[in-house]
Amino acid sequence: MKNNQAIVITGANGNLASYFNHQALDKGYNLILFYHDNFDRIQLIIDQYASRIRVIKTDFARSRDLKSALDQVIEETGWQISALFHCSTARANDFQSLSDSDSDIWENIVDVNLKGTFRILQAVIPHFRKQNYGKIVLLGSNVTRIGLPRGSAYSASKAAIANISRSLAAEEGKYNIFINTISPGPIKIDDSHFSESYRKFREEYYLEKVKEIPLKRSASFEDVCGLAWFLISENNRYITGEEFFVTGGKL
Ligand SMILES: NC(=O)c1ccc[n+]([C@@H]2O[C@H](COP(=O)([O-])OP(=O)(O)OC[C@H]3O[C@@H](n4cnc5c(N)ncnc54)[C@H](OP(=O)(O)O)[C@@H]3O)[C@@H](O)[C@H]2O)c1
């Protein structure tokens, strides 16, 4: 791999992205990291790999002009973007039925997850078109096929993401741009920063879900990242527009 290759990662301080960041650095990639508020995990890798990392702070619900921020990084570094790994997500920490939902919270989830996906894709795709190459992995969730009671904004926006990848695969195939969605079931993550009620909800949800999973465990970061690495690799020459369920056999 040439040493000017970069991967754009969103939600870059999050659980899954942080795991992926380390793997990408080990493989020799440069990283362009979109983060929101929290920065602690990114700080750890910047301390070690400053010259190979650029960061862009953004709120996907609001920031419209991600493209100029990204263009600036590309111009300054001369990096070429080989892939986008889009992990950012908003969740409803107050888990409510749709009819009891606060409309600002509901809309913010849709804005971050759906409009944010639109915004990052609009920023990255011109680079991919110019190169006539690009691999994109979006993160859905198994809730795209089973729904999520008391999480309708999250499940609706995740289903929309999976459908964006189907549409884009058709639009961008002629530019050699591949786009797929990975939809994992529950992943064991560090949830210490969530509110107590949301942690309790997640714990009960996970315990219940694991009982239904044929492989009897939740997904690991490696289960998800391993698939992502295949999808963005040169070995993936013919798979685009798909949604992959990483659910241990649970339909
Ligand atoms: N964990 C699971 O069980 C699971 C299951 C299925 C699918 N997934 C999907 O996998 C992906 C990664 O999950 P994860 O558990 O690693 O998530 P996570 O740790 O919660 O990370 C989500 C990231 O999104 C960022 N974010 C939140 N609001 C944002 C905004 N307004 N603008 C920009 N960024 C924002 C967060 O930044 P701040 O912390 O700074 O707000 C955080 O870094 C997500 O797309 C998720 O939906 C996860």
C-alpha cells in the first residue's frame, strides 16, 4: 500500500471506530477522523501517531459544509482517500414509544443518522469519483429488519442508511465506488458514559437478545471490523449495495 492512503472514519471517538482506528494505523493507513464532542480515545492515538492523523470536529445534525473541511485536509496532506467507515450515530437515551417521544430528540436522531450520512457521503464521493475508486462501509443495525420498540427514530434512520447504500451502489458503480452496509446485532461496548436508565435498558435488552442468538454471544468489534476490512479491501471486487447482518445466526 502507498503511504498516502487515508481512511475517513466518522464517530471516530466511539467504541467500534476506536477499535478500527488502531487496526487502520497498524495497517499503515492515515486517518481522517470526524468526531463530535468526546475526544479521549482519539487523544491516545494522536499522542503516538500525530503525523498520520487529522481530525475534524462536527455535529452531523447541523454542519452542512463538511466538504470544504475535508477538501482542506486533502489539499494540505496530499492523501488519497481509499475508504469511508461511517460509524457515527445518535441514540435515544430516553427510550420512549413514538407517541411519547420528545420531537426534538426524535428529530435529532434522524438528523444525525440520516442527514449526517447524506452529508458525509456528499463530502467524500467527489474525491472517489475523481480517483475512479472508493470503498464505503456504512453502519446499520439488525433493527433495520426487526424494528426497535421504544427506539423508532434509531431503527427508522438505520433502515434509511441501508437503503441509501442500495441506491448509491447503483448511482456510483460506474465510478468504481462500492458501498455496503454492515448491520450488527448487539455489540458489547463500554457504556459507562450512558445514563443509568439507558444502561439498564441496554443490559436487559442484551441479556434478552443473547438468549435468542444461535451462537450465544453478542457481536465483537472484530466480528464487525473483520467484515468491514474485507469490504473495503482490494479483494472485494464485486460486492456492492448489500446489507450484511452480523447477528450470530439470529434472523
Ligand atoms: N454498539 C452496538 O451494539 C451496535 C449494534 C448495532 C449497530 N451499531 C452501530 O455501529 C456504529 C458504532 O456503534 P458504537 O457502539 O461504537 O457507537 P458509539 O460508541 O456510541 O459511537 C458513536 C459516535 O457517534 C458520535 N456522534 C454522536 N452524535 C453525533 C453528532 N451529532 N455528530 C457527529 N457524531 C456524533 C459520538 O460522538 P460523541 O461521543 O462525541 O457524542 C460517538 O463517537 C453505530 O452506527 C451504531 O449504530 C452498534
